[in-house]
Amino acid sequence: MYSYDRTAATLDKSTLEKWKRDLRVMTKIYRSIDADRMVEWDTPEEVKQKQTEMWREAQTLFKRFRDNFEEWVYKVVLPKDTKGRSPLEQDVAKSAWNFRFYLESTTLFPMSRSGAYEPNWPDFRLNQEKNVKRYQVAATKAFNDLESYLEARDGKLERRDYIEHFNVGGVNVVILNWGRDNFDDREEDLDSHLRNLRDRIEQIKRAGFPGAVKGLTLTIDFDQKEWDTNGMYKPAEDTLIMFPLGLAGKDSGHGTLTHECGHRFYFRELPGQARAYWEEVFTLRGLKITTDDISRFGQAVVRKYDPNRPGSLMDSEERLKAALPLAQGEEDEVKFRELARSALMPISAKTFSAEWYLDFLNSKAGEVVQLEEITDYANANPMEAFAEIFKIWVLNGPGALGPWTRDFFRRICRAGGAKLAATRSKYVSVFS
């Protein structure tokens, strides 16, 4: 069941008091480390061991506090858009970073220069109280700026947690909210994606791929760094990530999720030999577009272009029709079909330029297409081809694939334990 609580967390003065209280406790611990005893020559070994343990525990506490405070300020309190920050937000950003600087482990907990992981007790003893004074002054400034920022918003600020965890239909979902405010137009897409997640997972299972979603954790990351990426699967971490771009569209990310689950099945379930065979066969079957292919296709289109009928070749099928008489077999037809998808002229152009068109076509040289058409993205490499075929198989049924592609995919997937049962499709009635 979909049970995502969308209520934002409230940040107010009590939130700041928690940070202040934690810092006071840590300061007490830091000051309790008896550096004087550690520089005396007759200090018992058990005392040295105890003080060293206290030193290391305090180092861990301060590092955790520093990292958590940095994450809280810059990924929860402040908006992601640094260019649009108000003067108060700029003050918070600056003073918080200054405070963080004085909490660096290399400053608070100097290490021995011998290279061993041991405290430099003389340096620690010399600067212990100075360090406390430095970070306390910086903390006071940072907390005062944060209080002013909250007061300017009637004493409280509503923000989502940086990371949200919940379960939808048996799938662990993690939402990384950093940058989410920049994607207000994706809220409906996210809501639709989560509401339908259970059905989408069940659809993948019914198609014969339970291993693709077993133990799945879905991470939705709003920090979209690459603007042409819908999602990704990281095999080493077994992490499936979707970005805001992947949630867009009428299916609210259904295709992206299924594609990435295809990658997960490929890397998690398929034996290494099956993957190697898949990649070898798909590489050998690939047809590389050559400069000769481009020249024959491009010249045919240029000759066919009629300046008195400038719209006659704007459609890709018309461009393909113009070049097909020069095709010397099925392989040429496949490559010409791919070249026909290239635009005849830029959107901004008012007239056709044969020189521009031929130069633009030349950018396709070296690209590989499959003899049986799958999708444009499947031409990228054998791994993307597998994920695209997986998506088509699950969403549209095996009949949406060419016969060779369908049969080869079925054989490879069975090596990974997939039970590919009969499937109904809008393309044909029944498949086995």
C-alpha cells in the first residue's frame, strides 16, 4: 500500500538548541582529555591507554557532528539555488562554513608526524583550550545567523528531511530531497510513480523476472547533475537510482524503472558467461554506419530536395524513400533508416543547406545499429540493448520484438533463472 507521509519537518529555535546542547556536551568531553598527563614521562601505561581512547572517541564525535551539521545547513536549511540566496541566507552559509572549518580533525586532533595513527600530545596540549575558544566564537556567530534567519520567517522553517525512507508495496524507497524545491512540477509525477510502484513491480515479476526486483531499493535523487540522465543502476552497490527527468512523461517513470531493472537483472542474475556471450553476439551483429553509407544516402536526399516544395522531405519516411533505391540489401536499408532520422535542417534555419545537412549526417559515422530494430538507445552498446529489450518485453510483450531478438533474449535470460511464460501483447495474441 502507498503510505508516503508528505508532511514537512519544522525547524525552529528548539532545533538550534539541540545542536547547541550537543556541542556543549562534546566540549566537556574534549576538555576532559588530560593532555598534561600524556606529556609526563612517568605516566602509567593504563592511563595513557585510557586517555588515547578518550581522544579517539572525541575525534569520532566531532567528525560526526561536523559532517551532520554541514549536511543539515546546506541540504536542509538553505535552498539549493546558491545564486538566488538572500543576504540572510548568504550570512548563514558563510558563518556555518567558518564554524565547520574550526571543527576540522586536523586542527582539533593533531596527529603524530611519525606517520602512525597516534595523537601528537604536545601539540594537542598547547592548543587544546585555544581550539575550544576558536570554535565557540565561530559557533556563536553561526547560531546567531541561523536564529536571525528563522526569526525572519516567524521563528520557524518548514523543510523536508534531507533523506526520507519508507516502504511501498514491499520495495524500500529512499528519497534524496536535496534540490527537490527546484522540481515542483515533478510532484505529481512522483506521487503517481509511488502510487503505481507495487503494480509495476508485480508486472516485472509476472513477465518472468522476479530476480530483477528481489530485495530492490529504489532511490529517487532530486540532485540532477546530468540533465540527460533519467536513471542509472550501479552494479557494485546494487543501487537503482531515478532522477526527476526519469519521472517525467505520461507514464511517470514506468519505462525508466523497468529499463533500470533490466540492468539489475543483467548484472545480478545473469552468469558471467551469459553476459559475455550476449555482448559478443550483439557486437558481431551490429552494423556500423560508414562514410560511404552517409555519402550515398545524403546525396540521394540532396538530389531529391525540391526548393519549390521545401516541406517535401521534412518527414523521415520521405527521406528514407528518396534513398532506398540505392540500398544494396537489407543491411543498407537498416542503416538508411537510421540516417533518415537525422533532421533535414536546424529548427532555426529558414532555408535548406546541403552543406550543413551532409556535415550533420557525417556525425553519424561509426555509429552501430542492429539488424533487427529495437530502439535508438539500444544501439549505444550491448548492455543498453539488453535493458531496452527487457523493457519492451515487460511493457509490450515479446511480440513487440523481432523474432531473432526475442528468441536470443529468451535463451540468455533463462540462463539467469528467468521463467518466461506465455505473454499477451497488443502486437499479437499469444506468445510462448
